Amino acid sequence: MNRPDNWQPGEWAELIRGEAGEWAMAVHDNSPVAICFSPASNDTAAEARIWTRADFRGRRLAPAVVAAWSRRERRNKEVLFHSTTAANHASRSVARTLGLTPPGWIWRVRT
């Protein structure tokens, strides 16, 4: 399988070996086009990180790989979450498609 251009060889090897937690992937012509994996986790919780190749965005692949990831990760974790910024509209759209609600917001007070 071909490594996405924006993934370093070491990162890709860690993902494939399962060192980045559970993962799910959509593939086209032997190349990943959407990936969800766990960059951060502990005994009870795991975070979903999502990547979709630019030319495959808008095809509902991200929600599909997140759903597949969650089925795998739910076997061992009580809490699954996805964090993003308010400016990341694509990521927020994935969360809305899956019916997720933000667990909270970070507000910065400037004095």
C-alpha cells in the first residue's frame, strides 16, 4: 500500500503496526484516501484523528472511516472523542454528520 505524501515513513510504519492505536482506512487504487486513527489514548479514552486526501473530500469517506474506527476502538475504550478548532469546518461537518456534539469549548481570555 502506498504511503500518503503528507505522512512521514516512520509515522506510516507506526500506523500500520498499530502503534498509533486502532485505525480504519478507505483505499482507492492501492492508496489511502481517508484515514481515522488514535493519536492520543489512555486506558479509558481515545481521540479520533481524521485525514482525507484533498481530491476525495466531500464524498462522505471521513464519516465512514470514523464510524469504522469507533467500532474497533469501542471494544476497549469507554470514551471516544474528536477535537477540532472552530475554524475547521470540514472536521466539524464530519462530527455533525455522525451526530456528535462538542464536549466543550476552550475560550482564551486576553487581558
